[in-house]
Amino acid sequence: MLRGVTQTTEPAARDHSPPTGRRAPRRRVHRAWIVAAVTFVTIIGGAAFNALPGLLIDPLHAEFDWSRGEIGLAVSVDMALYGLTAPFAAALMDRFGIRRVVVVALSAVAAGALASVWMTAAWQLMIYWGLLVGLGTGAMAMSFSATVTHRWFVARRGLVTGILTAAGASGQLVFLPLCAWIVDRHGWRPASVTVALAALAVVPFVWLLMRDHPADVGLAPYGGAYVDKPAPARGAASRTVRVLFDAARTGPFWLLAGSFAICGASTNGLIRTHFVPSAHDHHMPITAAASLLAVIGVFDIIGTVFSGWLTDRFDARRLLAVYYALRGVSLLFLPVLMAPSVHPPMVFFIVFYGLDWVATVPPTLALCREQYGDDSAIVFGWVLASHQVGAALVAFLGGVARDHFGSYDVVWYAAGALCAMAALMALMIRRAGVPVAVIVK
């Protein structure tokens, strides 16, 4: 198998070479990169909704007099379903194909975001934000990226994982300032409609350009040998549960799931959901706070792609330990950085946190692939489920803590301590080469 070389069906030159001075014909871009580009755009469109919850906590509280705990509960339902849907989505893609699953998922996100415009009760928030959007975004979670990467790439997997992971941050970069401006000038309803339209706009790209497997277009995966397209995998749900039970009997699964739960708690559950209202508590304008989150998105792209590059070269366990330790230290300083205006220390925190935001994904996915082989996409889906359960708990408990204590300080300190625990868990994952069949007694 040749790594990094695109397989071609053109006959090799026999005993002559191109005349001196003439350039050899340029090789076409491998279709895998086109599929990766469509995946990137799809994740951006699906991630548009993730820009909203932190922006809408205060407007919904003001309009409907719902407590922050109630709103946080709806966000937590969305995050939990996002995570719990992910492993089943990977199996459904094996059964029905990537295109069909993703088109249905985008439609669900659009339906939930659009329906929320007419809601008048907190239970409707649970249905539209929690159920519909949670299921839709979960089907386009990181297991989607894992499935595309596993099928279409042999070489450059770490790099591609980093790029696709950064797509969520790119969506944040695009939609956070836009939605913040819309909420500030026109209210939260036009922002929700904007998210629905963004999800629908991606559907034609998926249907026309996405392909389920390299064999569909007669190609080998990038950097690998040609393989026939496998038959549709039936029993998607049972396979997903079986893979969970098999993985749950191994130690690395629990260490990966536990550390990734803390990752979700300290990013989506904490910063994405509660940073804007926390900054607003300190009299920072909502547009300024949203802009800071968008800056996190800028550096998230850089950090995640660089993390993918590092994952191809260094021990993934040690990378995770460093990422979590540095994240925990930064969170301990956040309460003293909150102020009515943006100042240099806060900018430094935002840049640093952005570089570390989802830098954990490439090494976590690499460890799943290393430990669980062909089932790695589904295993990663379950690990991602733990990520979102952690995020859901903090999204809810953070709102409750704010209602009870009148500030978010205790939440920042607790999250910093949890990150230190995650760093230790990463170092406890066994080294590569130890058989997966070793069972936890």
C-alpha cells in the first residue's frame, strides 16, 4: 500500500518519458478532497444553530420570564440528544448511506429552528430546540466526520480530522457575529429563521456532490488501495449497541469517554452556553461577548488543524494530557478577567482557549481508531455521546448555579478542577500495541 499517493487507472509509461522541456500532465484532485470539502460545508450549515443558545438565554428570559435553569434544560436536552444520536448515526450511514442521513438531519435542524419562532411555552422549547435540533445535529456530529475520514482517506487522516473538526468552529465564526447583530437589532426570531435557512442551503451540495464510498466512483481511498463497497450493514441499532457493550468491557473506552465528557463540559456546556450571559452580567454588551466567542472560532480552526498534524507525529495520550491541563489552568483565571469592556488579558484568554477548544478531537479519534479498528467510528460516536452528556449537565447546572449564587464563578472553578482530572485520565490510557481483547475485570 502506498501512503499519500492517489491511485490512478492510467497505464504506466513503458520505455519513453515526456520530451525534455515538456511538463507531465497535472494530476487531478482526488475525489476524497471534494467529499471532505462538502463535509466541511455541511458541518458549518448544521453547526449554525450552535451559535444561538448562548445569545438567546437573556432574550428568552426577558420575553417569557423563563428561568435560566429552564432554558439551560432545553439546551441540555439538545446536547444530550446530539451525543446519543451520534453513534446510531454512524451505523445508519453504514445502512442507508451518508447522503440520505445527512439530508434528513439538515431538514430536522431547519424544522426545529423555524418552528421555535412560534413557541410560547417552555415545553415547546424542549421539543423544537431539544428534540428536533438535537437529533438533527447529532446525525451530523463528529461521527459523521469520522465516517467520511475512515472511508475516503488512508493517508492524512489526522490532518483531515483536524480540518473537519474545525468546521464547527468555522460555523461559529460565521454565525455568532451575524446572529448577535440580528438579535441586538431585530430580536431572536429572525436569528432563528437565519439558522433554518442556513441548514436548508447546504442540502443541494450534499445531494449533488457527496458520495457514500470511493467505490461509488471507481476510486481507491486517498493514499490506499481500491476496495469494493461493502454491502449495506443491516441491524444498525443492534450493531451500535453491540459495539458499545464490547467497547465498554475495555479500560480505554471509559478513560476516553470520561475525559471527553469533561471536554464537552468545559466547552459546549460551559463557554458556548454561559460565556455570553456571564459577560453580560459584568455589563459587557452582548455583541462584544459574541465577538469574543467568534474569535475563539478563528483560533479553534488553527488549533484543531495543528492538533491533527501533531497527532500524526506524537503520542496522542500525551497530547490530550497537555491540552486538558492547559485548559484547566486558563479556566481558573477567567472569573478575574470578566469586565464591562474587552481588555488584553481577556483577549489572551480567548486566543488561548480557542487554540485548545477542540484540539482534543484528533488525538481522541486517533486513539479510538487505534484501539477499535473498523468499529472506531461507532465507538467514537459513543465517546462523543459522553462529551455531550457532560456538556448537557453543565449547560443545565451552570444555569442553576447562576440562579442560585448570582454569578458563574463557582462554575468556572469547578470546570478547571475537572480538566485537571481529564489530564490524568488521558495519561492512564494504555499504550498502543496492547491487545484490545484485554478485558476489565
